[in-house]
Amino acid sequence: MYDFLVNNYKNFCKTFNIPSTPSILGSGQFGTAYDIGGNRVLKITKDETEANTSSYLVKRKLKYTWNVDYVGYVDKDVNFYVIIGEKLSKLSKDEEMMLEILIDALFDQGTYSPSVTVFANINQLKDYIYGSIESGFEYDKKLHLKFTGYNIESPKINWLFAALKELMNSGIVWADLHHENVMKNSNIYKFIDLGFESKAPEMDIKRIEGRKL
């Protein structure tokens, strides 16, 4: 799909300075992300929901969600979308483990958790997470000891509350929250891949201009 883009939309690629041979950052069920330089990522996806949510995010620039600069589709018959946004960094193994524990606790052992709206403040969320873990989360001993030795006043819990509240206030509903859908920009954690199980106001995504005839 990347080759189709650079071979048939040369004007578009020139406008956004998209290289002909990028490095692949990763692939998923619906698409692939590429490093296109300038601290930017280009994602090619067939996920219409992700494209719609990303398009909704273009002008909103949320603090705790991947910042998107452009969304367009490549001919309906070809059926894929192009998303350009900021390049983020992977989490460390320790960060992944902590966020996995906190997010799993929020989802209450596999059951979709109450909306963040039920928590009047950060302390209620902390009590819910800590109680969920202490009441019988069956992690292996190493993970459990790691959490119980971890400060409940952690900035990670503050981030989780602020990020969920920001997303809710923006008008996006998202149920695919797990630690693999979190990356970071410097020291700020951000949600990514808001496609599967997400809902945002319907957007009018434009076709990419500049196709070579």
C-alpha cells in the first residue's frame, strides 16, 4: 500500500515530504506505521473507525492522546487511509508492567470498568484500583510484590485519571484500553490506536489529492 501511495500520489508525497523508502515501525491487523522523518509517523490502515477518530483528533491536539496532523483516504476502490502524526517512543519494560497492572485493575478482572465519570476525584480512582488489586487479582507473585511496593500516589495513576477524563470530555468513547496502546512523548504517556471499539462524531474524510494520471 505504501508503494501505491508514493507511486501514484507524487504531489501529495512531495507536499508532506514523504520518502520513497521509509523504515517500518510496526504492523498490526489493519495497517502499518512508518517513520517518515521530521519526528513524524505515517500510518496506512484499512480501519475506517480509526481513520474517523483520528480525523476528529486533527484539530483537538489532546495532551494525553496521539497528536494527528492529517487524515485522508486513497480512492475508495483501493480502500485504505493515510494518517500522519507525531512520532512517539515505546515504553520501558517497567513502565509496561506498571500500566498493565493499573489498567487491568481499572477494567476489574476482564469486566469493562465503570466510566471515569463515576469517580468524583483522583482519590476515588486510586481507591478503586488499589482495592481491585488487593481483593484478589491473581498476578504472579513477582508482579503483585512489584505493585504493593509501589507508591499508590504514583504519577501513573494521576495520568490514567487525567487521560481518561480528557478523552471523555473530548467526545470520544474508547474501550480498547490496554498497555500496548500507550506510548510516550518525552515523559508524557499518550493513548494510541484509537480504532477498534472507539466512537467519535462522524467526520468527512477527504480523498487525497494529487494522484498521478
